Amino acid sequence: LQVEESAVSLWNWTVTKHTCAVISDEQRAKLRFVACRLICLCEGSDPPEATIRRQVLMSMKTGKGWIDIGKAGVADGFLENAVSSIEKLYVKLRKGSEDEADIQAHRADVEKSLFKVLSYQAESVFAQGDFQKAMMCVQRCKDMLMKLPKETCYLSILCYNFGVETYEWKKYEQSSFWLSQSYGIGKMDMKYSIGKEMQAKVLRLLATTYFEWDCSLYLDKALKAISLANQENLHPAGFFLKVKILLKSGASDEDINSALAEFTQLEMSLDFCLNTAKLLLEHGRESVGFDFLKSVPERFESSPDLGKITLLHIEFLLQNKRELLAKQKIEEVIIGHYTGKQLLPEALNQLHSILWDRAAKHYEEKKYSEALHWYNYSVSFYTPGQIDQNLAKLQRNMASCYLHLKQVDKAKEAVKQAERCDPNSIFTKFSVYKIAVMENDADKAVEAVIEMGKLAEKPSEHEDKLRVDKNTGSNLLSLAAQIALENDQQIVAIKALEYLSEHLQDCQQLFAALKCLVRLMLSKVMAENAEKRDEDINSILTYLNLVHKKLGESFTEEKFTGDMRILEAHWFRKVAWNLAVQFKDSPEKMRDFFVLSFKLSQFCPSDKAVLVAQKTCLLMAAAVDLEMGRQQVTPSEQTELFSEALQHLQTCKEIWKVLKLTGDFAKDPTDTLLLLYEFEARSKLNDPTLHNFMESVWEQPQIEIKTLEIIASLAMESPARYPVLCKKALKSALNLHRKQAVIDAVKFSKCLHSLINVSLPTGLTDLDTCVLQEVWDYFEDALSVISSTDAYPEMEVLWLMTRAWNTGIFQYTLGKYKEAEQWCGLGMRFLNHLGSLKKSYE
């Protein structure tokens, strides 16, 4: 008993909360489900009448709730329970009644509930797509209508709803069945019928179903259905549908006129009449259509929308290629416009649209004079001095026609009018541009392009009225560039493409524009003298930098694939490379192009060819930076250049490591160049890590004599000054010279000369004994080589002799007589090795 009370309380609470819109339909269905299950669990072996009635009600409403939220499958069990409970109720009522009148009353009560449950079951199985079961349920309900006539309207509406749904699903056969059932049920009891208007609605949908199902096969049924609908209730929709069916069937003009005559007394709107006329004309029934159209004004003499009739007349005259008659009608409208018979604004706008469409058609066919004729009709409706955005567009269109006809003065006048109406329109500026190009006025054309570029950045407020999308500015600038190229106006084309490249969103179009720009600018540069080149070369650098930026951004664009990106990167990196080579007379530009070529190559797959190109670009960029740093520049500029060179070299070293893994590079000088460039950059930056860097160099077994000699030279080249490193490099070089199978006396002499110079600098007032001993050894080395070969340069022997003698004299002046005697004696030893000069110095 407590469970039953709780179930009833839950049910009542659900009803209350749903009425207050506190819970949703699905929540209500679930709560009813719980309450109903609980009630069923409480059922005893012989429940009282009230309990059974409650079960019937709760099962019915729970099942209906599930149907209403689109879960018909869950409803079936509850509806079956409801039928079972109704049967139990009927048995219980029969037991307690012996009087026939009571039995009949109970039966009527039970049948009413059963009817309701059967109709819900019909809804459930229909929702589940079971046509046969739905049909059976409805038939049982239909059989019960004799006893329940008040349910006639309900069952008719139910069948109509089934008909509507199956029609929407394009299940025409099922739809025709349900709609026929709805109509038939509606006629069973006129007292409780759905009414003539609803019956006519059912029949109109039935006729439409037959019409769309297969008009040729079910034409008679469709006509019969619509005729019945019109008998039940005369309605414009029925009239229109009947005409539509007759037209589809290929009925004669006479039959269609008869159908039209049936509705002469029917009240219809002007739009409905126009739609009917349009239907007739679209089906090629000109005679009937135009006659009907002529009869319409009589019915709507006082309507302000009479202009719509004229517009429809004009449209169909044009569609049927009867331009002369259409022109006559338009001229009548123009006369009316200035004699108090103006069209309403909406109708006038529609007429403008018709006129422009016709003009556009002639323009596409290159019949420019005829297009102007139609545009002039449109102009006729504007008053002199009127300011209107559409008038500006109209004047621009006329200007285009005049330009094609080579009537430049008229085109200029039209554009002037457009500027008056809409001076800040990109379209107007484009018209100005076209005229400037045609007149070969490059300055004015460039000025117009600049204005177009500015307007492309800030679309004017009215542009949405002219249906300007976000790409309009780009499209017009692209067209402007094309026009300039077609007219051999290179400078104008360049300016248009520059603005275009700033606004293009599509990567493919952007790179195509930049390629064109680079080609154009290159041809311009080649034709210029050196003085004018710098600015244009800078422009090319700007384009390539933009390419690099856009390639980086292109990863977010789906349409621009990885393969496309690689192709573009290859094209532009090669261009940058070629430009670097081409502008070798301008080191700074050459360096910038090599750096750009490297940056662009980073978007390419790292195959061997690309890695070689990257390495070369960075080496060349570093070389140029070092060369520029050697020039007479300020210390801050030097520092910047040497630092940039060092950055390039660090990146290059990483690439070189990878590249060496791809093959044999034994004869490649890259290692040597990297070493020399890095040493120069670090030494001239006074890098504190220079000595550590050189430790690894001294340990290299394959280092060449020439490399060591260059290191020595660089170590003392301003602003660097590293005598210790210089001496170490020269000593290493001298050792390598000694190890040669045959000593190259000329090269040995030069190396020794440099080592003595750096070890024994001129102008010193005092010399360390250790230093003098070290230098003495170098002289002894020289004598050893001189004694073993005749190839030692005589001038070098003379230099050694003089240097040793002077060192002795220097010692003498310091009072170091013993040392002086030794050094002078050393000098005398070289005298014997002089050739032709010996006598002069003896």
C-alpha cells in the first residue's frame, strides 16, 4: 500500500511540475515510467475497479509520453498493458452488473478507452515504420466509429497527419492511402466531421501527392481529388494546383481557360494572380498567360502595386525574345514616371534589375551599343544631380561600354558622374584607372592604383550593398595588373602587383603575383643604369622577404599543400641564388640574396643538392660580411658584420656535419674555409674563446702549410693582433716545410721571413736573451737550407744578412759587444751565399 501511495504521489507531482514547466517532456516520460511500473508491481490477484482504471490511465499516458518524445519502441509495452487492463476492467464490470442497460454503459465506457489506446498504438507503429500494423490499428478504430461518432474528427486528423509525414518522406503510395482514409473518415459522420475547409485541405494534399508521385499515371486521380477539394471549399491554392495539373497533363488552352473562368469570382491577391500568370507563361502558354495578365488590372484598379503586372509582362516579353515590345512597355513606364504614374520603390528597383540584367547580357555578347541602350533606360529614372550609389555603379558600367567602343571622352564623363556619386568606391577608382591606361597616362594610372590599394584595406560602408566580398580588392588589383601588362605599362603593372601581394589571402595567387613582380622588376633593373638600380634591387629583396614570410604562414592553409610549398620555395631560392651571383659587384646585395636563398631553402626537403646550396649560401654570406668588415668602416659596423659572419658560420658548420654523412668530400675545401673564416671573425671580434678554439686546430694532422700561413697573416691583421698565435702558426708551417721530401726554398724563405719579422720586430730598444736565441735558431735554419740548395732567393739571403748585421750593430750601440760580434759574424756567414751581389757587399 505504501508503494502504491508513493507511485500515485510521484505521478501527481510529475503532472504538477510539468504544468509549471519545471521539468521537460523527456523527464516527465521517465517519471511516469517509474510511477507506472510501481503501480503494476502493486497489482494483486483481484484488484478493485479504481486500481484497474488507474492502471489503464497511467499506462495510456505513459505510452503516449514516450511516443511524443520520439521513443515509440518504449511505448509498446505500456500500451499493451493498457489493453490488458481494459479487458480486466470489462470482465470486472460485467460481473457486477446484470442489467442490460448497465452492461451497455460499461461496454461504451471500455470501448472509448480502447479506441484511444488503439489510436496510440497506431501512432507508435507508424513512427516505427510499420505501415501494415498502423493500417490495422486505424481500421479497428474506424470500425468503432459507429459507436463512437464523436471520435470521427480525431481519427480523420490522425490519418491526415500520417499522410503529411509520409508525403514529406516521399512515400507517395502510403501518403495517398492515409489521405484517402482521412477524407473517407471525415465523411462518415457530418455532424462530427472535420469541416469543409479541412476536407478541402486533405484533398489538395492528396492531389499534390498523386501529381508528384507520377502525374502521367495518376493524372485522373489528381484531377478528381482537386475537383473534389474545390467543391468542398473554393480556395486560391486549389485553383492554382488545378491549373498546374492541367498544364502538366498537356491540356488544351480551352480547358485551361475553363479552369480559370471557374475562379473569376474568387477573391485572390495580386501576387497570387501574378504567380498564376507566371505559371502559364513559364509553361509556354503565351496566349492564355498574356490574356489572363491583361485581365488582372481590372480586378486591382485601386492597388498601388499595379506596376508588378507591367514588370511581369516585360520580363516574359524579354524571355520570349520580343525585345521590341518590351522596349515599348519600358518607354511607357518612363513616360508614366514623369506624368504622375510612378512605380513603387520596390517595383522600380526590380525594373532597374531587369534593365541591368538585359544590358549585362548584351555586354557579355560584346554588343556594347545595345547594352548602353538598356543602361540609358535605367538612367532615365534618375533626376539630374541625384546622388545614389546605384547610379554610380550604372555610370561605371556605361563607362566600360564606352571604352570598348573607343569613345574615351564619353567614358571619362561617365566616370566623372560616378565619382560625383561615389568618390570613395574602389570600383570608381578602377574605372579611372582603365581610362588612364587607355590614354597611356602612367602617372594617373599609378595614382589610381595607390587609391585602390588604400580602399582595399578599408572597404567603404556601402560596399555590402554592391555585394562586395573580401576578395574584391584583390580581384580588381589583379585585373589592373593584367590590363597594364596587356598595354605594355610595366611600371603601372609593378605598382598594381605590389598592392595585390599585400592583400591576397590565397597562397597560390599570392606566389603567382610575386613571381610576376620579380620577373618584371628584373627586366626593369637590367634596363637601368647602376645609379637607379639600388631602389629596385631593394624592392626585389622586399618581395623575396614577403615570400619567406608567407611560406611560413602557409602551413595553416589547407588548400596550399606541402608539395606546392616545396615547388614555390625551390623557385624563389633559385631566383635569390641567381640574383646573388648576378649582383656580385654589390657585396651587400649579394650577401642579402645569398641569405634569402638559404632561408627559402629551409622550406625544401633536406636532400644533398639543397644541403650543398645551403652550405654555399652561408659560406658566401660569411665571406661577404668579412670582406665588408675589412673595409674602412666604423668599429660598431665592423663588430656587427663580424658577428653576423660568425652566426652564418655556426649554422653552416651544422649543415656541413650532416652533408659529410652523405658522401665523400675529401677534396672539398669547406673545412679549411670554415676554419679561416671563423678564425678571422673571432680574432677581429677579440673573442676570449679564440685560444681555446685554436687548440683544436693545432691538433689537426692534415692542416696545410698555406692554411697556417693565412692564419698567421690574419692574426696580425687589424683590428686583430695576436703575435703569439701568429708565431705558432708560422712555426707549424715551417716544420711542415722541413718535412717535405724536397724543400720549396722560395716558400720556405717567405715563411721564415715572416716568422723573423714577428719575432724580431723593428724599433725595440731591448730584446730578451731568449727571444734573440730563438731568432738565432731561425737564421741557422735558413743557413742550413741555403747550403743545401741553389734555389733560395738571393734577395732573401741579402735580407737575412742585412737583418743579422743590423741586429749586431743594434747590440753594439747597447754596449753588448760580445753579442754584437756574434750577430755581425752571423751576417757575414750569409755573404758567402750571395751571388751577383756578393762583390757589392764585400
